[in-house]
Amino acid sequence: MENPALKALGDFRWPPNILLATWHMAETGDIPPEKYGYNHEVGDSGGGFDRLRFKFPDKPAIELDEAEIDTKVKLNRRNDGRAEITIDVPWYGGGMSFGSVSTTTQLSKARAAVAFNTFSCSGEGGYMERLRPYDDHMITQVATGLFGVREETIQRVSIVEFKYAQGAKPGLGGHLLGDKNTIDVARMREAVLGISLFSPFPFHSVYSIEDHQKHMDWIKHMNRRALVSAKVSTPTDVDMVAVGSYSAGAHIVHLDGGYGGTGAAPDIAKKNIAMPIEYAIPKVHNFLVAEGARDKITLVASGGIRTVWDVAKAIALGADCVVIGTVELVALGCVRCGKCESGRGCPRGIASTDPVLAKKIELEWGTQRLVNLYSAWEKELRLILKRLGLASVSELVGRSDLLMHLDYTNDVEH
């Protein structure tokens, strides 16, 4: 018998079945059983990844051992003498700023990244000292407000990301309301205690590809080994933005679509401005192929990646890997109440700087929840690739022929 309380959970993109399945993975490290209604791995949004399905063959062309399937992704394709970085799974943790989430949340994400030889991102609020043991698996972010940006921290990491825009709120910049600007946050951001902090849009020093290149050169001069990523939203000319970032010297182009963001993004912006990520990925992928640059740049997608099935669909559309965010918070117990930015923040202590609320999550517990999630995702991704007869995740890149859209087919759902 279904618990009536389930009806109070989630929303159309994160219905109860996906929340329960994610919690199951975070608790056990195993693929959820079908009783969660997770066999189609979709929500109730009526669009996006929820309308895409894989066309699995009745029998794969080759029989594969799951353990032999390669899930690694190379991040530096420019062969420019900088760090040759390969991650073991085709995802890494997105930027969650110091101030927007608790210290325990940031540290749990970093430790899970180490466990799976991938990355987590500090977000735009500065790079706290407690992350130093995880430097080799951290991305530090340079955003328009330049909060907490220091040469010393840029020199410590392997990847530096310029955040030009966010898919959940393009044209608005970042914001942190005064209640969450505590003593520690103000010190890190070099700001005044209790004052709301807003990042402008855009970088007022960047109005051309040449200006963009100067930004890249600045980072490359400060850190001779680091890769540089450009995080952009998805305007209609996102393909031109991507090829411009490649021309400016970026190693990674990070597309952030309109489904992203947590409860901290304004409702007026979410899902109303940026292009949905499932349209942006093939648009950019195909343009880079036509320009002869696709094999020289790593294309990363984010903005609404909820399940490993979304990961696989994004890669089939043309991405090399994805960035995840909200699903990590869900694994830590998020119920999608949408109160991340207000007052003391999340009542569960996940997205809170309040010292009392933040104690609700223990570091070992949070780390294990994310490690378990990653483990279940890796197992399920290998099963998906096995069913498709693909020996590596790189073979899935751009294979949109393996997908069908329910609006344009009469095929039975798989």
C-alpha cells in the first residue's frame, strides 16, 4: 500500500519515485529495485530527458563483460603539455559555493570525488582551507563577483573554471542573501557580515573572444599545469559561444542548461530563460564536428541530470561527460522543498551555513552516501552500455541514433 505522504514529496522533475530511488542508492550502493517505479528512469515533466528512451537491440552486436567496460573520460584533448587528466566515471560534482551549502556538504562531495577519481567544484564563494587535502580532485571557480579568488588557491588545483553564466538564471548572476552571509562566509568572501552578496552579469572585462582569451591566459600564467573550463548557459547561439571558448584556449566547455539550479535560483528564471540542455548538447556537438574542433575540446553538460540514465542520454546526444549537483543533495537527504537560499537555509542542514543546522550531517555519513550513489550509478551505466553493445562510454558520445523521442515514434517504450 502506498504511503500517502509520498504525494507531498518532490515535483514534476523530481517525483517521489526518483527521490526514493536516489535515497535507496545512497543508502545501499545498489541499483534500485523495480518497486520504486524506476525502470524507466524518468520524471513527470512531460519534456526533456523524460521524453527520450534508448533503442536497445534485442541482442547486442557483441557480448561484453561488465567489468571490462571502460567508463573513463579524458579531459585534456588539446595536447598542449598541460595536465593529462582522466576521470574514472563520466561525471563530476558541480559548483556549490561556500555560503550556499554547509562545509560538511562541500567536504562530502570532495571525498566522494577522491574515491572515484573524479572532481568536485568549490563554486564561486572561495576555496576553504579544509579542502586542501583534496586539491588534486577539486575545481576552483572564478565567477563575475570574484568572491574569494586568490592566486594561492588557483595554483593549488588541477582545473580552474570561469563561470560566465548559470543555466538556471542566465543574465542574473549569483546571489547569496544576507542571512546566509555568516562570519566565516564574510571572511572567505572578503565581504561585510550579514549583507546580501550579488555577482554581476556579465564579467565587465569580457566583451569579445579576445577578452575571453585574456582571462584564459591569466589563469594559464598563474598555474602552468591547470586545465581551464568555461561554464556558460545556453543561449540560442550557444554553438558560437562554444567554438569561441575553444578558440580562446579552453580545455573544457561546460554547458549549463535551463533545468539546473537548486532552490536558490529565482522561480522567474528557472526553466524560463535558458535553452533546455537536450537541445543545446547536439547543437554544440554538431557545430564543433563541422568546425573540425570536436576532438580537441571536452564537452560537458549540466542542468537537470537526475539519474545515470540522464547521464547516458546526455552523452548519446553529444556530451563527453556531465556535471551533477542537485542529485548529490538529494542523496544527502534533500526533499526538494526549495528553501535553499532563505533564512537559515535548508532545515536538514545540507544547504545551510547555520552552525546548528549544519551539524545535522556528519562528514562520514555524508561521504558514504555520495560514494554509494556513485557506486550504484557506475554499476547501472555499465549495464546500459552492455545492453547497447558498447565497450566504452566514449563509444556512446554523439550516438543520437540510439535514442528515440516519444513524440516522434510509435515504438513501444523500452
